[in-house]
Amino acid sequence: MKEPRFGIRVNFRVMSMILILAVMWIFFRLQVGDFYFSGESIAKLSRDMVSWTILAAGMTLVIISGNIDLSVGSLLSVVAASAALMMNPEYGPGWSANVAVPIALSIGTALGLLQGTLVAYFRIPSFIVTLGGLFIFRGITQKISEFDPRVPAGNWVVSLGFDYVPHETAYLVIAAFVLLLAVVLIISRRNRLQMNLPSWNIPALTGILFVAAAVLALLVMKMNEYKGIPNQTVVMVIVLIVLHVISKQTTFGRHLYAIGGNTEAARISGIKVERKVVAVFALMGFLAGVAGIVWMAQNQGSTKNGGQYYELYAIAAAIIGGTSLMGGRGTIFGTFLGGLVMATVIQGMDYTNLENWLQLVVRGSVLVLAVGLDIMAKNPPLWARRLQHKVWKQSPPTPSTAEKH
Amino acid sequence: MAEIVQFDRVSKRFGGTIALNGVSFSIREGEVHAVIGENGAGKSTLMKILAGVLQKDSGKIFVGGSETVFRLAGDAQREGISTVYQEPHLVPHMTVAENVFLGREPIKKLGWIDFNTLNARTQEILAQLELAISPTTTLADLSSADIQLVQIARAIAFSTKILILDEPTASITGRETEILFSLLKKLNAKGLTIVYVSHRLKEIFELCHRATVLRDGKYVATVDVEKTNEREIISMMVGREVEETLAVPNEKRNTAVSLELRDISVSESAIPVRNVSLKVRKGEIVALAGLVGSGRSDVAKAVFGLNRISAGSIHVHGERVNIKSPGDAIRRGISFVPEDRKSEGLIPIQSIKHNISLTGLKLLARLGFINGSSETNLARTSSAQLSIKSSSEEAEVSTLSGGNQQKVVLAKWLWLKPTILILDEPTRGIDVGAKSEIHSLITNLAKNDVAVLLISSELPEVLRLADRIYVMRDGTITGELQRSEASQESIMHLAALGKQETGGI
């Protein structure tokens, strides 16, 4: 049985994804040339994944709770379109972003809340509710976005889509981040030692912090060679960190895992299952709103078909990252890696000028391969076990119950 | 008698755990052979290897004299080995006949299923077994005992020589067990070899010729059932002499009433509950006995806020309370160990730690943030107190044996320090050792002033632990017995017929 050291589980999926990423990076580097590892390429990679990785992070929590949200792409576009319309002086009232953005985010949250209520209190399966939502919200977007409203320039929202973090600020931010990490680790170490639990020793702790600081500094340096860290990347990183903490460290997050793992046991353990389900859909709605605002900023306005298929990218990223569609399993870090895999494939193919139809074929194949190989490695189907037996002439290993994921 | 199955130094490990360690023994043709041992002893693993579901790491298995390697369940079936598992492996929405022939349906031209032959042949098989079950009934409409019988019908329908039964009586009542046993005896008389895996010693003495005892993955002994007794077998299973601690009479008549139900009715539960009144005093163990389906669990679920009461009132420590949800019940100091640990008690895919802390995460958190070290600490202390055997508190609960899983369920409710504890079948399907540990735990809790309401189908357990016994039948209480006047007979009388045996109170 694999035992996590001090609560950090190095799981098979994470390792295999890092391997897949490394292989793809090397492959594209050979195909594309020097440009591939340039600051510009890295900055753009991190930028292009933002909107659907934010969706994927929320989706991870929804799937962990044993549900699914197919409406997030349409939800994103509703928020983007209504924000754009509110800010547009020609077709809308021309409000400032300070007014329009909070209202648009509330719209996203409210729609998520509504869907969650239908799922939790009316017992309509989330697949049905959100499949309906996918169509309904798309329809509403088409009406709101009738004239494809643009967002007037010079707005802080637009800078979210186009500007970069100033070079010095970026270093300050990572310094602050590493400091925060240090404080968290030290407090956790002190608490564990107080209760006689094993914990990191000081050299290991320093090592971790040093490596984290070095990797981050290197990334920033690289991106600063170009224009710096894109603002939207920062939004994504904040969302990912917040959701990671929610999922691992809060009672709410733990309740979601419990509900997805076994709803009846969760209910008997005193968890208000319905409320949590409503809350996770509302959170998803809010995050779809955040992704919508970022998307709108990127596009300086909205279109009728904005965010189409994003629900599928989000689900794909979560699943590649190890989230179980059965509920109860999944991590935000895994989803981040899943998003990175997707982004790498998409961007890499753009650089290699692969035809559009083929790009879709490759995207789909990567999804099936990445998830399929992982599942097959853990729990080989019968024919694979037989084949293995024939090839190796020995008793094939059986999946041990201890290593189910 | 010829030896039909021989195990020769069979070993199997799961990761770091050795499940079987060089087990050798043999099963004779035409006997009923019991394989017994505590949970985690390796019985089920060994049977799964024999059935081809798992593969051994080393050693040999001989069936009918020749060495065999089963890689798939189908391989074993072709050799005439069929297994009936504890949980039904059947399709609930299909008919009995469709289930019996599942995967081997008789086929007409063009691949249509020949339903006439299907039903007729099932009828024949059922008639042979003298079972009064219609082939066209949907499986979901049958009782769990009948489903068990259909599984046996399916297992022996196709030239089976060896039938493996893995705890077939875990979810059926005493009477149904009798029917099952008479069927098994008939089949055995016709020459079928039966391998019977069970915890229940009584059944082994009733049914089996020989018994093999396993302990911690090792072979201990094979004994002739006629030449041994329960005490000897238990000591072989546990590896030490177990003292049948007779509970000390602990009649607490004058302490304060912790939990009182006054005339409650529940209409929305699976089995409607009518006019139930009962009292549990501080430090008292009160049993709620009755047959499966008499409404015992439904009473417990109403107290715990899982069902709303439609009439009557619930009083906790003398105060009338309105419990709307399990959360309310927990806040009132009530803990509830549900009947089915897999579907209600635990989150099997999560760690011991996360399962234990789930009931009171708020107590471990500040502003919604969980204190990880307190949580780990809680899991470790609880595991130590209840002697939960695992590699660490991070181990997934589904990898534990039944007894250890049940201890995790107890741990998750006991750390809340309840004043009222409701236990629904706390020792179902667990081994002798864990059972006696849980029994002494319950007695100790009562000594420490916890009011215990114990629901159990096992009359010896009820008689051993309870200070007072209420008996239920058809959703209502048919009688109350003091410890002094209770016996298996008097309880069964109330449970089955609904009246006192003799005058009584």
C-alpha cells in the first residue's frame, strides 16, 4: 500500500501527468524550435488556459460532490454578454466596470444557485438540469448579445485581458507567496510536533521552500523577458489556490468529498447535504462569472457563441487531472495539471500549423489516452491480463484493493 | 473419500499486507467443509482464489487431482466450481429465470432469447430444489432470503461439483436460514461438495462435517466437527482462550431518563411505526428486539431526525425536543451507528481519518478551516482506543476487514462523547474477536452513564447485554421484558406472535 508521507500523497496520476507534460514539451520544442520555451510562449500558454481552467476548478468541486455542470460554457457567455452590455454606451446603459462586474458576477452566482436548488431540493439529476441550462443560457446570451456589444477601452476590466503584471511587482508577489508558504508550513510543523505526529525536518522544509522559490523566480524571469505575467494568469492562480484551500482545509470542502463518496453516510453524519449541493452550484456559477469576465476582457466584448464547448474542456481538464466522475475523488492540483495538458496540446498544435479538423481529433485522442492509460494501468481489463500472461508466461499481477483511486 | 480440492502452500499479498501465508489443506469430495476464522484471517481471499476471481502469488491448487490455474471466474465455473457471495451478484430488475440463465440464455434463430425454454428450465431447477418461487417474478420483488436461494439455484444449475458459500446467512433471518440449510443438506446428500464460509459457529455445528480454521492468513487446523466444540474452535480462531464474559446485572432503575419516546408514530418510514413508547435511562442498555422488518431501525431513524414523526413526542434528558435533522440529534448528544456500514456508516473510498472526523468537523475547525494536526491526532487516538488494525490513519476504509470497518463507524460516533447512543446491529457480519471487543465497549459506555439503545437480531447478544428489552412487531411494540424474565423463547414469542408467552406482566 502506498502511504503518503506527512499527508502529501504522491499519486500515480500526478506522476503520469507530469511525464506526459514533459514528453509533450520536448516534442513541441523539437517541432517548433527555440520559440517554444521563450517567455512569450510560456506567458501565452498560461494566458490561454485561464478561462476554462477556472471553469475546470469549479467543475472539480461539482464532480467531487457527485454532480456535473454542463451549463458552464453558456453560463460564462451569459455573464460575459451581460457585463459587456451593461458597460456598452451604445446598446446598453454604459455603466462603469465597478457597477457592471459585480452585477454580472451576481447573475452568474444566482443562475448557479437556481440550478443547484433544482438539483438538491427537486431531485432532478444535475445532468438534466444543467443540460437544460446549457441551451437556456445560450439562448439568453444570443438575445443579450444581439448586437455583439463591445467594451469601451480604458476600462480596468480590459486591462485584465491585455495587461501584464509590472516586472518588479511580480518578484514581490512571489516573494510574498513563498513567505506565506513558509509561515503555513512552519505553523503546521509546530502543531504536528506538539501532538507528537511526524513532520518535515528543517532541512527538508528549507529545501521545499528553496525549490518553490527557485521555480517561481525562473518562471517570472522567463515571462519578464517578454512582457511579464499576464494579469489573467494571476486571476487563475488566485482562483486555483483559493479552491485548493477550500477543498482540502475547510469543512465545506470535506463535506463535498463526503457527499460524493457516500451521500447517505454524509447525511447520517449530520451534513446538510442539500445546502452544500446548492452552495457548490452557486460557487460554480460565481466562477463561471469570473471566467466570463476574463473572457470578455480578452475579447473586449461578447459574442453569441462565446465559451461554446468550454464545459467540455472544463470536464476534460478535471477528468485528465484525476477527478472521478463517480464523485468523491479529485484534486484542484490535478485539475490544474489537466488544464495544462490540454493547453499544451492546443497551443502546440497551433504552432505546428496543424489543420483545424486534425487538431480536434488530437485533442480528443489525448483525453482518451491520458485517462484511459491511467485507468488501465490501475485496473487492467481481463483481455490485457490474459495478454500479459501470454507474453510473460507468468501469473499476472492483480489489481490490489489497496491501490484503488 | 477422495480429495477434490487441495491447497498446497498458497500465498497471496496485497501490497504490504500478507493475506495468505502458505496455506495447505484439502477438501474431500462430498463433504460440507467449513472455512472459518476472524475477519481478515484470509477466508474470503482463499475462496476468491479458488473461484478464479483473485490470483495466488505462489503455491498450487489441485482440483480433482490435477493442478489448476484459474485466471478468471469463468475458468473455475467450467471446472464445476460455483460461488454464492454474501452480497447478491444478480440483476434486480430482471426476472428470476433471466437471472438464473444470465450470460447463458437459450437462444433461438437470429439470436432471439428463447423465453419459453428459459422459464421452463428455471421452473424445473426450482422444482428440483423444492423452492416455491415463480421463474417470472422480478428479482427486486423477492425477499433477501429468496434472492439468496435464487443465487444457489443459479450456482448449481450448471453441472456444479463444488459450491462455495461466502457467509450466506449474513442478511437473512433464522427461519430463512433453516430453509437454506435444509436445501444445502439435500444438495449435499446428492453428492455436491460444499465449502461453507461463516463466522457463525452454531451453523457450522449444524451443517458441516469438517472445519478448517485460518488465522492471520495462516492455516491453523482442520477438525472433525463432531469431535470438537465451540470453545475449542473459538480459541483456535482467536489464538487464545476467550472468556464468555457474562454481563454483570446492571439494573439501573432509578437513574434519570435520558431518552423517552411518548407514543410516537412515523408514517413516512419504510415500515410505518405506530404508537411506540419507550424509555432509556442514564447508564442503561435497552434493547429493541424483533425480526428484520419489524420497524426497529425506523424508530431509530426517527429519533435521529432522518424521518419526521407524525404523532407523539421525543424527550431528551427530560426536555421535549424537535429533531429535524441528524445535525439536531448530534447537537443533543445523540449518536447513531447505522445498520449497514457500507451504505450508511462509512465513506469507503476515504481514509480512516476522514471518516472518523466527519461527524464533528466543526469541532476541529476554526472559521471553517480544519486543524489538520488535531484531526490526525483524533484519528490516531481513536484508532488506538478501539484497536483499529491498519497500516496508518490514512488507509482507505474499504481496504479494512469488516470488524475494523465497524470499529471505524463506532469511532466516528464515540469521539463526540454522546450521552445517548443508538446502535443498529453493531456486530453484524464481524468476527468473534471484534464482537467481544465491541460488547465490552458497550458495557463500559453504559458504566460511564451513556444511555444505550441497542437494536439487534442476535438474541444471545441482546440477552447478554441488555438491562431491559422491548420487542417490536409490525411497527409497534408488543412487549417489554426485564432482564430476569427474558429468554430467547419469550422474545421470539413477542416478535413472531405479538403476545406474551405466559401470563407475565
